[in-house]
Amino acid sequence: MTHFNFESSIAKFKDQADWMGLRFYREKSHDYFVRNERLESCQTNLDQGIMIEVVVNGHLGYAATSDMTSDGIKQAFLRAKSLSQQAAPFKAAEFSNAQRPPSRGKFQSPYLHRLNTLTTDEIMSVLLKASQTLKRSDSIVSRYAATEVKETQIQYISSSGAQWEQDFQLVTTQFQATAQNAKDIQTRTFGNSLQAGAEILQDPKLFEQCIMTAEEALELLEAENCPTGVMDVLIAPDQMNLQIHESIGHPLELDRILGDERNYAGWSLINQTHFGKLQFGSKLLNVVFDPHQENEFASYGFDDTGNPATYEFLIKDGLLLRGLGSLESQKRLGVPGVANARASSWNRAPIDRMANINLVPGSSSVEEMISSVQYGVLLKSNKSWSIDDYRNKFQFGCEYGQLIENGKLTRAVKNPNYRGKTLEFWNNLKAVGNPKTYETYGSPYCGKGEPSQIIRVGHGSPYCLFSHVEVFGGLS
Ligand SMILES: [Zn+2]
């Protein structure tokens, strides 16, 4: 990790504000993208800078700079202080260093081999081989293989004694096969975003998955459309991932409930009176904020205000207990939250982000869940999604469906879609898969905030069975 001596800056300016903090952020990323066995993109980006925060007259102000000389830091400090002084008479809440805990420590994401040990040639040969492997037949008309490897370092120091650092090794992969015949086009995709090292791209299982993905795209070309009707749905973890993200994660963000995001990302069907009272889902629904799950994409030791991240139940036995809100939002709304104030980079202020939101496994095997279904459909891999501003009415399309008839999995069906309303849907949760059915997925693309911030999230879930779901076939 690169170390800058910020102690001297803190010493120089701390008497000119009620509190001040410095957050240094450095990110190096490499993006590679192969289409149809040809390299289409290879980029390296380095981004680094400092965010300075101050508390003056009970108000938080901030300013960022990529000029890390002592003069650059001075100018940013003066700007943050001036903004804070000017805005203090209009402040929404009284803040102090209580919203910026004096945490100390280190977080290192897990890896076997650091990502900087991967060479460009090594990454390119994996992607080219994956693209070749995806070409199982002439009907696979398009192959796509991409990866982003990212190393992120954050250092934080404050006038009240905070001093911590975090080092993240982050890998995203995406592989896709598109099959076409005279009548139809079908796509299957796999990939993930994890905290891990070079070993992810060195795993030979990756090519076995390429074969399976291509075979399923070909299988879908021959499949009938998904039937339409109200039925049971068994949802695989790679679709549960988005279901949790959109209809649990976002509506529980306290800044959305406060209205901060109403102009852009949207509002919420949840309000502050619901916490501790609302039966959000069936008794089988347990959802946690889990910042410590190994390899999950949004694990961390501290959020970007220095709040130590701890495991918390958001929903227990279906009852809504806690929101996803920073110490600032918790003070403003009077609702319990979590350590989730995060910034996408050095030039953004931390806002309420969901991080790792996981559905706790239950006790059912996949076989037990299938055998309990008279007529329904197994759904895998998100293809399309739509949800309203309140995160209430939603509609999702999946890549792959498989009918369940009289307790048995039968034929594949294409273009499966389903829709519902958030609370009704989660209250129809009727079985939760055991730990053997649990998988973790991540995404680097959760967007929110003005100015815009794109940040990483993680979601773990077992297979889950829902009853009375409106299912329909055809393109969504
Ligand atoms: Zn999102």
C-alpha cells in the first residue's frame, strides 16, 4: 500500500475546524474484452485523490482534490471549510464527530495470488480460450468473454484519532454465448464479481462452465416458450441476487426513505414507522447485512466514514428490523442502520449503499423443493428487469427456465418472466434452500446519487421457492 504522510496536514489544519478527516483513495483497474475470438478492448486506468471532510458549526462539508501536494490539500481544506460555513445556517441536522468514529485498524480482502501477478498475455489467453470454448456449434453466432481486475486502496485519518486502511483485490468476469436459428435468438451468460486474486482466472472449471453455457443456449433454441399463469417458482441464486438487490436492498436504504434520492434513484415503499413492526416477508425470510463474508464483493472492515462494519439482521423471521443507513441517516431518521456510508471514489461523498445483503439459508434441499411443486418453473439468470420508484411493483425476465411438473423437473422453456409486488412476493416465500444450495454473486454496477456514483455490491442466497407468482412467457 502507498503511504502518504497525512498526519502533518491534520496537525496543520485541525484547529481551524471542529473536526477534520482525510480519505485517500487509489484504484488501478485493467479491463479486457474479447468478442468472437478477437480482442476488442484492453484498458488500464489509474485513479487517485483525496477527500477532505470538515465539521464546522455542526455541519459537514467536503471537498476533493487529486493534487496531493501540501498546497493542494490546503486549498481543498479551505474549500470544504468555506462550504460548511456557508451551508451551516440551512443544515438539515446537527452533526459532530459522533458521525465519524475514531476507528483504527486494517482490512485486507482475501486472495491466494495478488492480481498484479497476472500478465496481460495470461489474461488474454484465458479470454481467447473461453471464447473458442463457447463456440460449440455454428449456431453460436456470438461469443463474449470479459474481465475487470481491480486493486483499490483506501487510507483514512482524522483529527479525532481515526487511522485505518483497506486493501481490496477485486475480480469481475463475464462470459456469454448467443445462439441463433432461422426463428430465434437465445443467450446464456455466466460470471461473477468477487474479492479474490489471480486464482479466479486460473481455474480450469471456467472452461467447463463455457461448455455448459453454450449447450444451454443451443437447448433454448429448441425450447417452447414459458407458459403463462399463476404458479410456484423456484428461483436460483443467480436470479435471487437481483431480486434481493432491487426489492429488499434499495427500499431499505434510509436515504431513499428520507427522500434524498427521490429525484434520481427513487423513493421507497418503506417508511420509518415500519421498522420493528412490518412483516416484510414470510417467517422463513431472514436477511442480513454481512460485511465479513469471505470473497463476497462488498466485504469491508469500515465504511467510508470509519464506522466499523458489523453483521446485522435487517429482516428476522420476516419482520423488518433495521434499515441500510449511515450514522448520518440514522440520526436524521431515528431508525437503526448499518455501517454502509460508502463513496465510489475519492471525489465523491459517502452515501447510503447496500454492500453485502444476504438471504440466510434455510433447511430445504433443491430436490425437496422440486418434489413439493405440482406445477411451476425453475428460473435462472437475469435477462431483464424493471421496478417502480417505490421498489414495489417489479417485473423480471430470466435467460433459462425449466418446468416442474408433478414434483419433477421436466423440459427447458425459453423467455420466462415473472412479476409481483414486493411485500406480497416475499410473504409468499414458502421454502428456503439449505447451505448447500447457497451461492454468492456480486456486481460492480449499482448506480445511485447525484453526482452519480457506481459502486460494488454482493448478494448471497440459497435457492428459494415462492407460491402464487404471476409467470408469463415471451419477450419481456
Ligand atoms: Zn442498485
